[in-house]
Amino acid sequence: MSDSSYGLGRAELHDLYHALCLTRAAEERLELLQKQGHVTGGLYRSLGQEAGAVGAAYALRRRGDGAGDMLCHTIRAAGALFLFGGELIDYFRQYMAKGTSPTRGREANVHWFDFDKGFVGPVSPLGTMIEIMAGMTLSFRLRGEERIGIVFYGDGASSTGAWHEGLNFAAVQRCPMILMVENNQWAFSTPTHKNTLVSSFTEKGPGYGIGAESVDGTDVLAVFDAVRRAASLVRSGEGTRMVELKYFRRKGHAQHDPQDYVDPELIRTWEKKDPVDLYRARLLANDWASEEELVAIEKETVEVCRVAAEAAIAEPYPDGPDAVTDVYTDLTTPHPWTRADSPDPTLA
């Protein structure tokens, strides 16, 4: 691990630690909310992976006017969502399916978007967000904008058809896009070695004609530096790039997953590589922060999560009729000829 701050100042180094702590505190608060019965759906922790999302998002141009870079996050990339302006209270509203949530209780988790802030939430079919981001970033290139997009996906998604189609399209069209491979060694309960024969997902990059780099996903500064370099190349017209994040999913696929298919000793080994602990020790060792400054950040992030969660708890659930609001239209569309009793072949 390098002692370099990669040109970041003291305030920026503290920002990174704040983002890591906020991610950890938000997910720990969610776990408490689930145990209290406020969250009844799936809960997905990014324990051990926080540095990947935080380091990557911090390297991009984040704005609030719809003119910055774009993010397609995953269920374990809440740290990137927060850096792109996703509000804590909306995060808790979403998980609790509140009527005040961005999706008005129709969808849980981080599945919401804000084009002004620059993030688009994931959809359930794996791999499809690459196709969506390829389309968005192609529009950036065609309009001559210096914007780029970043899309996260897990190692399991790389075995889907949508992933291959989207990546091939992005590569051919030289879309200004960075693909972040979250190689956390598990796809649900399937180990990565049963999902692909390559030792690193960077081996797949050249097959599509794109550059790829692998980085230690537990090192937030290494991730930041790798994505910053990739962003510079993409922004200058080099086309799509790939960055692989190597780390370990220290919880099951979701909170209800007992993770009994994983060797407990392996989990204990990766606990020693905790990204928050590693960065904290690095800040102190290099005199980039004092113990008092770090404790203040830790306490502040825990408190803002508590306040946001309690505010969301007090808000109402959606009314039943709201489930169909803005879902159906009054417009009548013509019956397709392909479904007529006697199709007219001349219309084919």
C-alpha cells in the first residue's frame, strides 16, 4: 500500500473517510431497522466493499445541474450513490417503502434515479445497466460533451447476454464509459471460479478491444487513482474502459442469507482487510488526520443516519390507490396487426 495521497489535500482525504463511514453507518442503521420490523424486504450490505464505490465516485465530476458525469450503481454501491447526491432520508424511505420515497413505495432498495444529480438506479435483470449506460454515454459523444458514465456490475452479471451485448456495443461505438467489475468472489452463492475461468476479469477486456485494469478494492485511494486515470482516458476520446475491484463480500447475498456455504476462516481473513479500518490507520500513520478528527467524523455520520432513519420512520406508507397512479394512460393504441385473427402478410 502506497503512502501517496495521490495529490489529494487534507480536506479531500477527510471527505473520503466521511463517505466510507457514512456508507457503513447507513447500512448498520438499515440492519437495525430490519430487526425492528421497519424493513421487510431484502437488505444488501456492502461490508468489505465500501472503498470500491466511494473511491470510484470521488474520481468523477459530480454536479447537480444535469451536466455532470453519470452513475449506474448497484445494490452494494450505496457509497457512490451518496457521493452523487442521493439523500440519506430517501435511502431509508426507499428501503421502508414509504409513500414519500422517490418511487412512492413501489420499489425498494437503491432503485431510483435523479438525472440532475447524475445517477440512475439499477433494474433487477442483471447486466442490462451496461446497455442503458452505453446509450446514455453514446449521446454524450454524439453531442460533443465531455461527460462520461460509470456503471457498476457484479462478477455474476458478466455471464449474462445483456452484459456482452452492452459491452460490445459500447466498445464499437467508443462510448465514454467506465465499467466497474465488483469482483467480490460470489454471485449469490456461486463462487467466481464456477462462473468464469479467467483469473481476472481484465482478461475479458482485450476481447472487446478495451483497456482494463485491476485494483485492490479495499484501498480507497488506489481505487480513486485507477478510476481517475481511466476517466481521463475516456474523456479524451479513448473509448470504453474497465476497472476491476478485487475484494470480498463479507456478508451473504442479502441479510437473510446465512452464508453457510463460505468457509468461516476465509471471512475472518478478509475481516483483517476491512477498507474503513485500513484507511483509518493510513490517515493516522501519515499524519493526514488526528484521532480527534476521525472520531468526530465517525460520530457525525452515525448521528445523521439516526436522524434520517427516525424521520423516515415517522412518514406515511403509500395509499393503496397510489399503486396505479402514473402507471396507466388514457391513450388508446391501435391493435397490432400481428395479433389480428387473419394477419396480413403484406404488412410484415
